[in-house]
Amino acid sequence: MPAPSIETAEEVMFYDTDCGGVVHNIAYLRFIEKARTKLAAVMGMELREMAATQLFPVVVRTEIDYRRPALLGDHLIVRGALELLQRARFGMQFEIVRPADGERLVLCRQSLALVQMPEGRPQRLPEMWAAQWPDATAPAKS
Amino acid sequence: MPAPSIETAEEVMFYDTDCGGVVHNIAYLRFIEKARTKLAAVMGMELREMAATQLFPVVVRTEIDYRRPALLGDHLIVRGALELLQRARFGMQFEIVRPADGERLVLCRQSLALVQMPEGRPQRLPEMWAAQWPDATAPAKS
Amino acid sequence: MPAPSIETAEEVMFYDTDCGGVVHNIAYLRFIEKARTKLAAVMGMELREMAATQLFPVVVRTEIDYRRPALLGDHLIVRGALELLQRARFGMQFEIVRPADGERLVLCRQSLALVQMPEGRPQRLPEMWAAQWPDATAPAKS
Amino acid sequence: MPAPSIETAEEVMFYDTDCGGVVHNIAYLRFIEKARTKLAAVMGMELREMAATQLFPVVVRTEIDYRRPALLGDHLIVRGALELLQRARFGMQFEIVRPADGERLVLCRQSLALVQMPEGRPQRLPEMWAAQWPDATAPAKS
């Protein structure tokens, strides 16, 4: 199977913007979290199940580039894909685009671990993942 | 015409919850803002237009009752309706329900003014509104 | 003893504002939560202890009036006080003022319950509270 | 002069945490923004002045590593310093530590531009900066 990917839609609300007149840098990370959550669900990690098992995908690193600002009322698309599977970490990449003008506004990479709470112990990734998505076991391309 | 009303859907994300294990009280107000924004659009106030005209609907009062908590992964419906039109203020009411068990989790009323920024001057409401939505000119029922 | 009260200081950050050029209505509730947390600590409810006992003060109702907007960089003072003690609920009141011009920007009342998580069971308030703060057992004045 | 640096203090509030029981990854970026704002003020960029001139330091890239989680009620210290001055960009680095156990919880680097709003035009950095803080004109060390 190709590596899992998803797409989510956002509309920029007042609370996403700041007095510079554009979307605040932190707000994009909420957009990305929503996409990441959908992507995790596609990979078999459902939110409700997490609440029960207390096994959570935890962000261990974020890299985010802000290229163009989004504005109040903009309709945005967030695209996310599994990019890399390692022994105990997996990488996702995201981009936020504005269909109205085709601009890629934001690029983001996140590295995640599976952590058993409340102890906070990182787990090995399920072996099934590498078998299912061999594309993601090769090193990521910049 | 009956007073305008809308319905929006939310799925509870990690960033909506707190370490009490339930949705944080402030997060519901983001859900309600999204519904309010859709309702404002139905009433003719579009986000993108606001950014241009700098005429904004501004919340002047919120009353919110938290009756039952929502949990990670819950699918929620927010229902909003125009409730009251006065000379310079209008009232909206909202409820957040969880279809899975039919619970009404949150009830909220907000009073808004139309404010011309950056001066911050409140405007009279458009006269057309009262003509269009006579139901909303009667006093609100508790 | 007089009813417990506290004062906290805030400086308005970018993330507190929106593209209307002023502080977003939701951001004030974060300021108030910080004050409420200090007030709870004065009343004997320490954050770290809550994390251990899972007994949390939970907001069951908020009323908030937005009178004047705060701006980027404003220095604000939040004043909070215990206002009312009932059998299973207690009320707090808050005001947010801007010392630079003496304006009272926001008034807020919150009603809280003590809830044992994860069951979500409301507890009776400690009897000691009424004995300690008799002022707060009389009905609140508007 | 040595490159400017600052230190800010935070106490973890409920709204900073999520139902995993720890501070949410996005919340640390609010802590860092507060530190960045103080650091910008030390460098001569005052919030109130920005609101007037509409010349804003804008984050163009964030890298953040989450090493250990913070918990409700934790007292944290955020340390920030100017790290790098280029023609049109400047870099800051931050770390979040927990004095109680000496743990470094979070490491972060941000790259910023000076942007004139509402046009969104990036400006050259003031020449005075390089003269004042020669340490920051050398390439950053990992």
C-alpha cells in the first residue's frame, strides 16, 4: 500500500488571526494537529481508543516554515502524509495550501513517538506498519 | 422569514482537552465562535468582507453553562440561532449536543454589537434585519 | 477572615489579539483562568495537588461582560475574589482593569463545583470554607 | 555588547495541558512567544510601538524539540537569546527548563524577519544591530 495520506479543510476564524492582520503562527499548528489526528486515524490510531488505552502518538519534534500568510476567511487545505517509519519514531509531513491562488503557505514536518501514559514510556512501533507501508521505511527526501 | 439558524460539527481534538480528561471550558467557546461565524455569514456578514470593511460583530457579553463534559474524539453538533434584535445589539443562542447519547452539554447566549474598527465605534444594526426577521425583535424567552 | 482575593498581572501578547486589532474575547478567559488558579491556591487548592488527587474545581457557568477592548502590549491587572459559597457550588468574581487609564475592561462571574475525576462526581464543599469565610455565605450583590 | 538574552517564568495552567496528562505541544510555543516578546523588547522592538508602526517581527521558521513533558502546576523557566543576525533575518534560540529537577524540557530555534504590514514587505534589519551585537553575526553553533 502507498503510505497513508489525508486532506483536511479549514476556514480562518478570528481566533486564528492576530493584530498583524494575518493568521498567527501558532494557529497553523492547530490546523496541522487536526490533519495529524485524521492521519493517525487512517493509520489505526483512533482518538477514542487512545483515551481508553492511554497509548498516544506524541510529537517529539516540529519543523515548520511559514512562507505566505493566510487571512481571515481564507479557505485552506491541509495535506498530510506518513513520510518515515523508524524503530520507535515516525515522521509526517504537512503542507497548507490556499486553493484560491494556489499558494503553498506553510510546510511542516513532525516526528512522533508512541508513548504509553501515564508512565510516559515510548513503545516500539507496530511491526505491521513497516509491512503495510514499505514506502515509508526508506529515508525521507528533502 | 424565520430567524436565521445554523448547525456546525466538531470533533474533539487533544488541544481541546485538559489534564482533567475532558474538554477545557475555553475550548467550547472556539466551537461556538465557529458556529457564530457561520451564523453571521447567513445574516450577510462574511469574514472576508469584514477584513476589508473593518466592520466587525463584537461579542459584548457571554453567558455559558457547562452541563456535561465532552471527551477526546467526541463528535459534537453546535446549533446556533439569532434570538434577539435590538437597536444596537443582537443576541444569539447556542447549544452543543453530543448525538451519540443525545446529551446537551453546553448552553450559551452571546450579545453582540456591530463595531467599526479601528475607531471602535458601535453602529446601529441594519434596519433590514428587523424587517427580515420579525421573530427576533420580540423579547427572548428563557 | 475576609473572603480570599488575589491580583494578577498580564501583558497582552500577539496571540491574545485578533485581526480586529484588539484582544480576542476568548483570550480574556485565559487571563481569568490564571487569576482563578491563584485564587484557588489561596483557598487551599494547589495545582500540583489536584493533578495527584484528581479533585478539580470545575467551571459550571461563566458570565462575562466586555466593556472596553485591550490592545497589544497593554499591561492589565486581573482582580479576583471569592464571592459566594453554597453547598456544592462556589462563585468567584473577576475584573480586568488597565492601570494606564483606569478603565475597567472586563467583568466576569464564574460558578464552580468541586468534581472528582475521572468519575465526574461533584463533591460537597469543605465545611471549613463557610466557617473561614463567612462573608461569602451571604448572597452575592449585583 | 554580548547578544541580548532574557528569562521568563511560567506556571503550567489547566489550559496548557491536554488529556494525555501533560502540557500540550502547542502550549510551549505560547511560553516561547512570551519570551520572544521580551527579547524583542530588549532589542528595541516594543509591542506598543509595533501596534503603531505596523512593523512586526514575524516568525518564518520554528524548530522545536520536545524532550520531557511538563505537568500541571510545574514552574518553568524559559531562556531566550539572539543567536544570529543576517541581512533580512535573525535567529533566536530558546530552552525551557524545570528548576525543580533541572530537566531541560524543550529546545527551540526560531528564524524571524521584520515585516511591514499590511503590505507584508520584509525589511532589512537595522544596521545598528550588527554593530551592537557582533557575537550574533557569526554563524550559529549547533
